[in-house]
Amino acid sequence: MKILSVTEVTRYIKDKLENDLLLANVWVKGEISNLKIHTSGHMYLTLKDRDACLRVVIFRSRARSLPFRPANGMSVIVRGYISVYERDGSYQLYGESMEPDGLGALYLAFEQLKQKLAAQGLFDRGRKRPLPKIPRVVGIVTSPSGAAVQDMLNIIGRRWPMAQVILAPVLVQGEGAPASIARGIAQMNGLPGVDVLIVGRGGGSLEELWAFNTEEVALAIARSQIPVISAVGHETDFTIADMVADLRAPTPSAAAELVVPDTREMARYLQLLEQRIVKGMTNGLARARQRLQQCTERQPLRRPYLITGNRQQMLDALTGSLQRAGKLLLADKTARLAGLAGKLHVLSPLATMARGYSITTTREGKVVTDAGSIDIGQTVLVLLHQGKLACQVESKSD
């Protein structure tokens, strides 16, 4: 019995396919999915129908001569030949031409739902709500196991550690995903104190992102009493959820950047406000002194003996009132300045650290919020109000 190598078997199958007259020049109809255009110019996609799918590659010389721009969801007819890609041991269609065959089912459903919701006014700019400048509680509706949720937690923890994050774990793809996402949004609206919601997931194909193109999810976002940021897929992905939400973020990471301020930027902003307040008060006092000086240099005040009778008494009374008013005004402005300065001090994250709080990070700068993410013996950095410490973990507790 002859034993064949993997390469020999693969090449034998390849020869059989390439020598088949039907497969040497075949027309295949299907819906485009997972379309990727490589930097080399080659085009990779999947043709699918209800029961099967077929990988397709169209090389650059053929791809740049296509009379239209293919897109996910389009129904097309591709002419080419079937062969085997030996490295992966998979058969695929090598396309030589492509013709559009109308809109694909998913794309058509997307356009129909978009028109329906637009007629209901769900995309109107007038219903978009502003996001809170400094949210205390951020809700996230997404899969608990995806990379997107970890990216968002890390970014929020780094930019604004004071924010509390509540996660509603949901399905983000598959048959039960739309109901799961809608239920997560409703649950977040039932919690007290949630200031803003991020609803989304990482990138994927049109089919994998389809839950965010459903009417159920769109209506759940529209009914939300909490402002919603939609963060679905990559920057080039655009869903119905993006159109209904109060704000679209191109990626989940970008949503985390948008939802909270940066502590360093906020500290600089508060310092700038304090400088403006001090400058404004200083200039106001200088203008008051100048007006007072101008008043005292006028003829009646420089030569008060010219004022006789009760006018002298009236002048004395007015002078006293002016002095008292000036002192009261100065005292009031000074108190307001002290109050504003106190508020700025309370808001400063440095003031929080001055009361004994600290921020613990890994050597790489990642904020530590969970003892489970640190190993025994690992060195961590503890940022204090004055300086920082390098500490070795001897024990930990959940």
C-alpha cells in the first residue's frame, strides 16, 4: 500500500479540480460576505447562500478592472475556476470577472429598516442628547468575554479612575443577541445613578454585527432615558444602532476615550480656571482703586472747605458710605474667591491623593483595580501625593 504525503494528496486533488471541464470555467451566484481588499490590491471574499459558502480570491489585475465596487451584502455572479490553495488545503474560486445581481438579503433588510426608522424620526438630530461632562457611573452593554470590554475598562480606569463602571453582560451575535442587548439596555435604565451607556462590540463581518442592525436594538436605544454611545466594530463599520444613538464612536476604545475626561487635562483646566479667577479679581480691584483715586482727585474733594453748611456733612456721610461699601465689596469678593478656590481644591484629584489615597499601577503603567490581575512576587508602583513607591506583592486577597 502506497503512503502519500499531505502535499501529494493535496496536489492530486488540485489536479483533479483543475482538469474538470465544468470547474475550469464556472459561474457562481451568491451574496458577498467578509470582503477584504488587501494593500496588494488582491480582493478576498466569501460567497454564500442559505446553505453553504465558498471562498473567493480575485487578483489585482482582475479586481481593478471590475465595473463596480463590491460591498458586503451585495448579491453577485462571479466567473472563474475552482482550484486548491495548497498551504491551507482548501478549495476556492479564483475569480476572473464579477457582475452585480441585485442587493443581497442582509443589505436589503438594512436599507428597508433604515428607511422605516428614519420615517419615525429616530435619526433626527433634535433628539440627540448631550453626554455628561464628568460621569460618575458608566454603564457598558457588551460581551463580557470579548477584547473590547477589557480595552474600555483599561482606558476608563487610566483616564478617570474615579468613575464607577457597571457591566451588563450580553450576547452580541447569534439568534438571541438582539433580545439580549435590548434587555441589557433596559436593565441599565432600571439602575439608579447611571449617567451614560456604551453599547457595542468589537469588529466582525456583516453577519456578526447584524444584531446591531435590528429593530429591537434600535428601539431599545431610542427608549433609553440614559444617553447612549454606540461603539460597534471598526471605524468603517456603520450600523442602525449608530444612527439611533446619541453619539457614534468609531470603535469601543474610542467610546471609552469620549465618555470620560482625562485627569491630567482636567487638572490643567482647573488650574487655568483658578488663574483666570485670580486675574479677574485682581483686575477688578485695580479698576476700583483707580476709580477711587480719580474721585479723590476731583476739586470738591481736594478742597472740601469750598463746601459749606450741610453739604460738608453730606459729603462726610457719602465718604463714609463709600468707604464702607468698598470694604464690604472687597470682603464679599474675597470670600467668593476663597470659596471658588476651595471648590477647585476639592475637585482636584491631587487633593484626593493628599488625603491618603493612592493609585497602584504595574511597571508598564496599567492601573491595577483587581487583585486577581497581580501575581505574588510581582512588583507594582504606588503613586502617592508626594512621590511613588515600588512595592513587591507578598500576599493578596479577593
